[in-house]
Amino acid sequence: MLDQRFAWNNKVDFPRHGDKPTGMKATIVHKADAAFPFLHDTMVVPLLGKIFMAWYNCSEAEIVGRTVIRGCWSDDGGEHWSIPEIIAEDVTEEGLHYVPVTFHEFEGKAYAYITIMKSHDRPLGYECRVYETGLWNVVKKYEDPLLFNTLIQELPNGMIAAAGRIASRTGELPLIPSVMLAEKQEPATWRIQRLPGPWLTGDYSLPYPETALLIQDGLLTAIVRGEEKAEAYFSQNQGIDWEGPYDTGLPVAGSKMYGGMLSNGIKYFIFNQRTDTNDRSRLVMIIQPKDKKCFTRLYVLQEGYNKKLDAGPYWHYPCACEYKNILFISCTSSSEEKNVRHGILFRIPIENL
């Protein structure tokens, strides 16, 4: 068996140039409007035999003004989408913000885990909601000041896992990268595994330690965002113990990353490749075939302004999932107008990768 840790090595020469994937389709699932110009933190996931894409909207700016989590359904593989429905919002006078969200399906029901904030990046806790008769109803509240960054995945031992970051105390900044583990049941009881690092002794060295999670052959790989670098952690016992950090050597810009495994054995990893202007204008994906020791090919998902979509030039904060032999990738598209953002979806036949 190949040592899957080898691919995340700063001595490995990662591919840095490439073309768009053959057959890729790009769509604006939700466009900014006057009521909610700001959109961010998309998630795309198979739920209840359909594809569901969600995001959070704000009426003024990032987590400023009225904040809602909304989503659309597609029952034809992403060709057409329902009108947005509200998953969560603050209907009290407390001025809370629900953001971000992740999803899981269990025994034929769809569940959402949603962080509750009092202001930008100040989590108070989170809650679990279940989708019933067109509504997302609260079933459990949690006190951990936690943000989920990934979809929920199943581990080889039958448990479930996700990655994100947590604050040391309620209402503080979430500066500790973490992996969450739970028995496969809903609502889940999450065990939070803080990744090793200086933050465990109060040195919060990374301002936005968003964390990606890949599961392959019993090895869990967590990739943590730094500013202009990404660090890797590994667990060989289902996420209980972790080793790292290791410098991946990836030419990343400061933005959330995402990765996973396809049914054909290909490993993929999506990130903003560093540019001369150090912005988020170049969104790329690297892949590692199952019989290779390292990443062998780079695809450019989007770069700069897209005239056909009338979107960009920035593409960032991806999420991805596979459904019916298609890789679905969602992301935020933004322009120089920082408060105007759209929800974008890319669809790639996995046979073309």
C-alpha cells in the first residue's frame, strides 16, 4: 500500500499549471440581489436523492445586518434549482447570526449543523436541525463554540467525522483547528479533537485555521489553512491521535481549502493558488490517481473575470461532493465590490479527471 502521507510533502514538486477540466459546466445557483448582496460559505451535498446547495446571506456585509442561511434543491443533477428556502435565521431581538452550516443524511432524514454567532467570528454554540415537511426544525442545541468547515463523512469504523475550528471560550475567536468525531446517529454527540499546535498552550498563531479533511485507506489527513501556507496532520487511528504539523509546500493563498476521495480512487484537493497579487482570483484543483505517490495534475476551475457568468474575478471557499459520477464543486464568487457575492456551482464528470 502506498504511504498516503508522502503526497503532502514540501519536498514534492506539485503541479502548478493546467487547463480547465474537460466537460466542466459552471452555473450561478444564486446571484446577489438588493436584499442580500452578500453571500458566502457555500455547501453542496447529496440529500434525500437530490443535490442541495446552501450558503449564508447578509443584508449589509459579512455577518452584518440580517443574516440567513438559505439553500436550493436540484432533482436533475444541477441543471435546474428550486427557489431558495430558509434553513435558519434569528427571529428574536437578540441580533444573532446563524453561520456556517454543514449537512448529513441519516436513516432517510436530512440534518443540518449550524453555528450561532453574536458577531463576526464569535461563536456562541451551534444547533442541529432536521428537515421535515419543508421546514428545518431544531432538535438539539450545543454549547461548544464550534464552526464546521467540511461536510460530514463516514469513517472506516462506522463513525462519522468532520473538520473545522473552535474557540477556547464562548464568544471568542475560533483559532483552534479541530476534527470532530461522533457515532453515526442523529442528533450526533460530537467529540472534538483539537489538532496539536501552539494554540493548545494559548499561542494562537493562525488567524483563520480553517481545516479540510480527507479519508483514505484508514488514514485521516487534516489540512489547515495558514497565511500563504498549508500544514498537514495525520491520524492512523480513526481521528483519535494526530501527528504534525508538516509543511505541505502547496502554493496556497490565504483562503479555505477542500478535499476528498472519489469513487474511482482519485484524491482531489481544491484551493486558491497563490498569485503575484496574492488574491483569490485563481481557484484550482490538484488530483492524485490511486496508483501514484503524489499529486500529478492541476486543473484550473476559474481564473479572473468570467464574462459568460458575469462573475468574478475572485473564486473562493470551495465545497465538493460526488453524486452519480459527477464531482460537484460550489464556491463563492466575488468582485471588487466586496459586499456583492454570488453562489457558483461547477460540475465535472469524474471520468474526465
